[in-house]
Amino acid sequence: MDALPQSVLFCCDHNAVRSPMAEGMMKQLYGTDCYVQSAGVVNDLEIDGFAIAVCQEIGVELSRHRARSFDEMRDWGDDLSSFDLVVALTPASQHRALDLTRHSAINVEYWPILDPTGLGEGREERLRSYRKTREMILSRLLDRFGPPRGRWEPPR
């Protein structure tokens, strides 16, 4: 477990499932102790309904999330160099984050997290896949940053 950084950017391929889930849970767990955002390599999808549903189950609201890409971040004035830590949740996002931070003193970590999209035949099987992804992210957050700073306790 390391100290909580001042700012964290979570990234994945589309900013529609894993990185928004990580962003939402990080905000819920650590509140305003850390500035948290998320981005994707590309922005070509909306937030995934199954991601919204499984996060709602633990009190994390994602329905207002708007996907954005690294390029959009730059265009909107969000500079990667303002983040203390970039957490890549996919190989493609790790590659892009390392490329974008090669001239900066920013830590980039890779957390291999299951992509739940397309897994499972029916609604319940799909939800189980998304819950597994949610629990993988939650476990990594707690292992990396320690117990929650607020009242929220993740369900077990």
C-alpha cells in the first residue's frame, strides 16, 4: 500500500467501462483527498449500461459520466503532466500513456483488468462478468491506496 497521490488518471480503450468504474469507485472511496479523472485511447462509445448497473449496486453513480479520450483531454486543457499517477487498465492505454508521458516524471502503472464486454449469454451472466471486473478494480484500489477515507464501506 502506497500513500494516496494528489491526482490519478485511470485509462482504458474507450472510457466506457473499466476506467469510469475505477474513477467512480476511487472518488467514492477517497472523496476529495485525491483528484480523479478517466480517459480512453479513443472516445467512440457511451458509458456502458452494465457498468452503470453494477456500480449502482455499491452506491457509485456513473450515469452522468461522459467518455473522453486522451486527445480530448489535451484539447480541453487537461494536461497529463498535472497527474501524479496514471493507471492503465488495458495494454493499449498503457502504451498510449507511456508514449504521452515519456518526457515527464509521471508514474504509469498497469493493472490488468478483465474486459467484461461480450462475456455471458443472458443479462444475469453479463452482470456477473461486470461484477467480477468491478471487484477486480475495487480490490486493486484498496490494495494500492488503503482503507476508504470516508464512511463508505464496500459491500463484501
